[in-house]
Amino acid sequence: MRTCAHRVGDIVTDATGGQHYSPIHSMLDAAETHFTQRVFWRQKSMKKNVGGFDKVFRIAAGLGLVAAGVYFQSWWGAVGLVPLFTGAVGWCPLYAPFGLSSHKSSDAEAGAEQNPA
């Protein structure tokens, strides 16, 4: 069994005299970069697009469907989890590709506060 003479994160001098981090450290850097890119993509793609009346309606409809499913002992009540989830989270995956939104953006709210009618 071959062992490594350096620890994770040590600066290693290779045969040509160049210095670099150990290979394990390079893999950790790549994994961290990948994770960071995924988090930023998710933050960008999951902007709130459900708000106001739409949110209240979704939560009420979801609770109603779940209650009806329990009352009638039907698995169709599980369908109520979809509007309940989208209302609670404030993001609808079907709105995203079409660019639809019922959520007031913070820019519009800030502008309304600065310029009252």
C-alpha cells in the first residue's frame, strides 16, 4: 500500500520545481466551486413569483383538497400538497418558464415608498 508523504492542503513541490497544493486540495476546491455555482443558480432561478392573493388562494385551496382527501379517504387529497407547497414557499415552477409573477418585486415597493401618490 502506497502512502502520501504530505497532508491535505500542504504545498507540494513537484519534479520541475513548481509548487502547488496537494491533489486532494485541488479536488476539494473543485467541489466547493461546483457547490457555489449550484447555490447561486438556485438563488437566481427560484426567485419568488407567487404573492398576495395568489399565495392565500393556493394555501386555502391546498388545505381544502387535503381535507377533502382525508374526509373521502382518497389519495387524490395528496394533489392538495402541490398548491399548499407553492403557496407556502412563494415559488411556482410553472410560472418560471413563462416569466409570470404575482409577487411584487422589492424594487417596485421601494419606488412606491420613495414616490408616494
